[in-house]
Amino acid sequence: MNTEFDEIRPYHDEELPQVFKELIADPAFRQVVGAVMPGIPFEAIAQQMRACQTKFAFQKAFCYGILKKLVKETTNGVTLDWTELADKSKAYTYISNHRDIILDSGFLSILLVDEGGDTVEIAIGDNLLIYPWIKKLVRINKSFIVQRGLPMRQMLESSARMSRYMHYTIGEKQQSIWIAQREGRAKDSDDRTQDSVLKMLAIGGEGDIIDRLMQMSIAPLSISYEYDPCDFLKAMEFQLKRDNPDYKKTTADDLNNMQTGLMGYKGRVHFHIAPCINGLLAKLDRTLPKQELYATVSAIIDKEIHRGYRLYPGNYVAADLLAGEQTFASHYTDEEKQQFTAYLDKQLSRIPLPNKDEDFLREKMLQMYANPLKNHLTATRNEQE
């Protein structure tokens, strides 16, 4: 058995009994389970955990139900369009815009399971694994660990190992992967793929850069939220960084973001999977300088993600309010405009800053909702020319 990936990979199924034993004995884990599943005796949950012989069985027994409950309580429905994906039985690397720390991959997995497919393996930054029980839980839930904050040399070694692991997962295990197009979420929803993500993917594998990226079977994924529960927190962060360039989020801030994203109202949520980009990669000039090549591939992924957005009335209202025009007035009713502006006011009122810059914060929130429309129009306009 390959031991190279032991530090970062999800648990093997045969390791689960020991991990379950450790979790069941962890008081912090017991406390969280009590809050998430009130009214159910912990021993009954522990017994159900011990009965799970595979990671997928655990996901079906616990995660699937919790996610379905979140869909029901915090959204107006979560939908998937993957009609453009020719061979749905293959393993893909789903590279997506990043809307929610937990739910991007969580919602994708339940949508794929509902279509008769498998859950995805998930790239998750170790900065989010603040407690030992979280690290164990995500590895049961098919996550592999992205190590962050290492010295440069160790960072390069860690990236190389992760790349080899992802190539092994797609090529040998035939298991799909979800990874965000960038480290951290785009605070203004101007979603762009970081070249560094592609450079990491191209370390593993065989052949030149194009060959290595094609071995990953990249399928761009667009995630569209009607409402982003964390919009006011992101706006607040913009002001905090403007007023203090050295501002850094704390662990408590990360936890608050995770909780707000999970429990906050999202309206309609849509996932769109574009075709695998291998056909487009095969047409590229392999003699291009590396930097240009990565920038070109990033642009291909961005265009597919932008093309796949589902747009809601709020996106059009935000664009018109930002520009002070009525360009998109045919895309929303007066009532929808009132609903969206009332929503914005409510979210702005949740920002607890003493020196609150209302105009700045409002503009930042409008940009978050207008940028997907702007990028979608650019991506589809180029298509039509």
C-alpha cells in the first residue's frame, strides 16, 4: 500500500473503526453532535457510526441527511445541470468558483449521489482544521489536506506530494475530486482561477504541462447562489482591510464565516458542470512560455465558469444600482427590486463596525452581486462573436 500520502489522504475504510473509537471518546465531538442532532442519544449515534464499514456508508448515514436538511431549511432548492458532461461515469477534477467553505463540495456530492453517482474527494486547507476532531471528521468524509503556511522549501515538497496524490486519485482510484479555483473565496465574486492551482496540478503525472493537465480531466464547475449569507461579513472585511492594511482574520472569524455560510439563507442555488476541457487543451500551442500557457488555461476555465452561472433578479438589480442606470430593467420586476434592496439593507444592518462606512459597504455588496453578471456577459458575448 502506498504510504507516501498517509499524512494528507482520506482514511482507508479499514482505518475507520479506530478513528470512530477516538471520535466517540472525544468530549468536544460529543458536544458538537449533541448540538447538530438534538434529542438523539449519543450512544445511538455512536452505534450507527460503528456500523459504517466504508466512508461512503458514513456519508450516506450522516452527511447526506444533514446536507439535505440544510437544503430544505436554508435554500429555495439546489439544482444541478451536467448535461454538457459527455461521459458521466468518468473521474473528473471539478474546479469551481468558491462560494462556501463546506457546502461547495457538500452540495455537489449530494447532487451527484441523487444522480446515481459517487461523492467527490475534497481538497481542504489545514487552516480550517482547528480541532483534532474536525481533522478526523473531514478525512472520514473523503477530504485530503492542503498544507498551508509552510516554509518555501517544504511548501514546494507538499505541493508536489498533493499533485501526485490527485493524479493517483483520478488515474488509479478513478475517484472524482473537487478543488476551488483559488485559495480562499473571492470576496467580490469576481471569480478567477489562480495559476498556482494549475501549476500544482501539473507537477504530478507524465509528459509536458498540457499532458499532465489533460490527465486530470478538468471539468469547470459554476456555483450560483441567489443570496450569499456571508456577503455582509465579506463587506465588513473590505472595510477592515481598507482602514487597517495589516488586518488579519482570526480563527474565531473563520468559525463565524463557516457557521454563517452553513446556516444562513441562500435562496436558489445552482450547480453547472461544463464539458471536460481536454478538447480545448489539446488545441493549445505546447511551445508557449510556461507563464503564458498557465494564464491561457486559467482563462479557459474562467470562461467556462462564467458561462455557466445562473443569474437571478438580484444580479441585474445590483448592476443597475451600481451604474445608476436601467440597462437590465427587463430582467426584474419592481417587486423583485424592492425585495433585493430590502435584503441588502437588512444585511448591512448586521455589520457591527463602530465607524461604519455605509456607502463603501453598500458598494462592495452590490459588486458581489453584479460581478457574476458582468463576467457572464463577457464570456457569452465572446461566444456569439
